[in-house]
Amino acid sequence: MTTTVRGWNQSSPRFEVVIDDSCTACGLCVITCPTRALRPAPYRPAFSARECTGCLDCVEICPRASISIN
């Protein structure tokens, strides 16, 4: 199941974060996120749009390309 989270951040336009089924919850995105917008969760990271700055660090570090931001 693909998880889609829509959010708004004051410093960026509206965006959509998608974490797809290939996510193994390895935690690399959680460790890399400078604002803690991604937090550990049982099956996939939990995402907070309020904290996200759209830096794309999570997208770049994901070894399975499971995260995309539109």
C-alpha cells in the first residue's frame, strides 16, 4: 500500500510526499532528516509536513527509491 501525505510548509509551496510499498523501514531517511519531519514507525516512517522543508535528503538517501516529493 502506498502512503501519500499532503502538506503545507510556510517556506515552500504545497507538496505531496509519497512513501511506497518498497519501503523496508530501514531508518536511513529518519536519521538523515535535519528537521525530524520523518520519525520511526513500525512499517514506514511517520511524516510531519509541518516540519518538512523540502530539502530532499530523504529522497536522495533512500536505497530503494521509496520516497518521492511532488
